[in-house]
Amino acid sequence: MKIAVAGTGYVGLITGVCLAEMGYDVVCSDIREDKVLLLQSGNAPIYEPGITSMLKRNLDAGRLLFTADPKIAYKDADIIFIAVGTPENPDGTANLDHVFEAAYSIGLNLDKDSIICTKSTVPVGTNERIKEIIHSVKPAHIEVHTASTPEFLREGNAIYDFFHGDRIVIGTESEYAVRTVEQLFLPLKIPIVNTDIRSAEMIKYASNAFLATKISFINEIAAICDKVGANIEEVAFGIGKDRRIGPQFLQAGIGYGGSCFPKDTKALVQIAGDVEHQFELLEAVIKVNSRQQAITVQKAKELFGSLEGLRVAVLGLAFKPDTDDIREAASLTILRGLLSKGASVIAYDPVAVPNARIIFENAIDYTTNIETAISGAELVIIATEWDHIKHQPLEKYVQLMKKPIIIDGRNCYSLREVSKHSITYYSIGRSSTQSKMAEWHHKPPILTREGRFDETFTSILPN
Ligand code: NAD
């Protein structure tokens, strides 16, 4: 089977490289020639653990090609994945220009019967439009099957997720498409969910909306914990033990960001609005998230009054650890807030500095060395829970800062550890009083079936 992938971003590149790793012949295309040239030379334009070695291995094996020429890309393709971006329009709707352009280009260049699968996150009804576009330009004798195959990978764990996903959704009316796409992924032994096209499109939005809801929910509980003197980590641990709830996405912090949740939640509100349904719950989720992203700068204002000239180190730029993606990251809201108040900012991130530099240019200082960031700072704000940050010894803040003040937006440090140092420390939803959970912050105990604590302490939250 020959596979083609349109788009070499976080989704398209992972899909193409991992399919090649499975042994398929894959051609990935992108309209950006600079990306194609970089990829042809074995370098990934994104940071994703494991991608470079897998990319090089499959280029060397001759199973993987990159091109900016759609004629080469779609020639002889049995299955074509559309994985181009669907960014947010100013009104919150999904911008489908790239998807429709890709569909048009695919239709024009098809030279055999093919299955077109859309991995891009698109509103309900879009795959029908994709089909129409392809049919309007394809050669008459060629048969086309379409399917919605939404993507669920997590940046930072994308390769693992490709090979060990929870499910593969195939939304199509075509028996042939289901059987062929099932066959493609069969070696992965991942459960297949076969639906109609519209349900598959909705599954993607509903999944992201639900996960975003969990995050905003726990952040609301954290806000109340702060006021009533409870500890959000004990609360999250306690409710997460309920299997109906589960422990994931219950980590309080400064909110979700990234290329998916912010735009997909807003797009779903719009999709609902288009059919005269006001999605009040999701509107509240979005509102809570905006509030969370703003709280560190508000706290800084409370503490210092004026931020004019204050030297602030922002630790973490990526929207989450193990990615260089800063789209809609909480760090952006923080940096904009600090700059608007006249602060002098230095930002640390192990991999995302080049992306931040495109936005902030010379308005802030950058470093990939955490101690350089902290040195001489009057305030540290932690925006991403990178391991490099979680493992930064607290005594370094005492040694390197003028007077150590930390606003920890990701609850990276245990209160017990912090209490051993003379640091002014604020975190999310954790009262400053010592608690059992604070002591166990990094290795919380697991309650066994017998109701005793297991001897092996395991983290409740994914790294
Ligand atoms: P991205 O912006 O990183 O990459 C998109 C790529 O498509 C770019 O390189 C762009 O140049 C290219 N492109 C645009 N038009 C093209 C065309 N006509 N032909 C070929 N290439 C073209 O986007 P992404 O983060 O990979 O996301 C892609 C889609 O997958 C989006 O709809 C997104 O919502 C969805 N998604 C993303 C993630 C994620 O974690 N990033 C996870 C699940 C789903």
C-alpha cells in the first residue's frame, strides 16, 4: 500500500514517519518548501521526543519521501491523509482554507482509486464538503472514498500515542474504506471505532471539550481550596481514585493551552451556535481558563504594586513539557501581561525559545539555561512543568535571586520542600499549611484493594 500525507506539522509528520516505521511506503507533502528541504535532510522542524532518529532511519531505508510537489505526493497513493492545520478564525470558528486547498490539490492530482482520510480537526459536515471538492476536480474514471479519521495524539508523547492509542476512529459510509484503513492499522492492535462521518467529526471535538472541562473544573475547585484552606492535590487524589472520574487531567494550574483545546473548544461553541444551541457549560470552561492564565500576573501586581522595571524570570514557554509548541500557551498571556506592565522579562525554555522569539523578538531576554534566568530576578513565575524546572534545586533560587519569590503556576514543588527554605512561594490551590499530601507530593501512595497503602509509591499524575 502506498500512503500519502498532506501536511508535515505535528500530526502529519508523526503520521508519516510512524507509518513508514510500520513498513509502508509513505510520501509526505507540504506547501512550505523550507520544511520539505529540512525534512529531506533528516531534520525535523518540530521538537518531539524520538522523531529525529525515526525520521532518519526511514529516510535511509527509502520508505519515506518528502515533497512540495502535489503531483509526486499523490501519485499512485492508495490512502491519503489530510493533516493540514485548522487554525482559529477571529470569530472562534475553525479556518478550513488549508483543508479545502489540500482537497482541491488532491482531487486534481489523483491518478488511481483512492481513500481520502481527514485527520485534521474539522467541524461536523466538513468531510462532505471535502468529498464534493475532490469530486468536482478529479478525473471521472477514478473512484474516491472518504473517511473522517480524527487524531488524538498528545504532543510530547506523539510517537507513543501513534503505536499505543486508545482507539482509532474511522467515520465513513464506505465499507471498502473501513476495511482498508482497518487493515492499515491492524498490526498496532488498537481498538477501531467505526462510525458515520458526522459522528467521527464530533467525537474529536467532544473529546477535547471533555478534557478541557476536567481541567477548568479542577481549577475552579483549586480556587475554592485556596479560600477555604484545603489542598487541591489531596482533593484531586481523592476524587481521582474514583474510577468513574479517573486521575488524569485533574492537575490544577494556570490552565490549558496548545494548538488544540483553546481553538477546538471555541469552535465547538460555534458549531453548537450554528444549530441554535448555546453550549453554556463549554463557554464557562473557556472563561475559567482565561481567568487561570491571567492569575500569575495578577498575583505579581498584588505583591509588588507596580511591575515597572521589575526583573521577572518566566520559567517555561511551551504549552506543556516535551514540546516546542507555544500556540496559545499560558506563557504567552503571562509575557504579554508582564510587558504591558513594564516588567523586564527573561524567559527560560529548553526547546521553545526559537518559537517565542518569532513573537516577542527583542522585547524580552531569552535563555536555555535555567540558572541564567533566575540570576538576579526579583520574581520567578513558573509556566510549564518541564522536568528541568521540577528538578531545579530550591536552594538555587535562594542563592541566585535577590530575594526569592516564586509564583508556581504548575505546582512543581512540594510545600514540604519549599518550607525548608526561606522562599516566598505561591502555588495553585494549595494552602501553605503542611499536609499529608504535601509530604507525598512527588510520590503519593496508592490505596490497595485491602485499603492499605502500597509499599511502592507511584505518581498519581502523568509526567
Ligand atoms: P501544523 O500547523 O503544525 O501543521 C500543518 C502543516 O500543513 C503545515 O506545515 C502547513 O504548511 C501544511 N499545509 C497547509 N496547507 C497544505 C496543503 N494544501 N498541502 C500540504 N501541506 C499543507 O498543524 P498540526 O498541529 O499538525 O495540526 C494539524 C491538524 O490536526 C489540525 O486540524 C489540528 O487541530 C489537528 N490535531 C492536532 C494535534 C496536535 O497535537 N498538534 C492533535 C490532534 C489533532
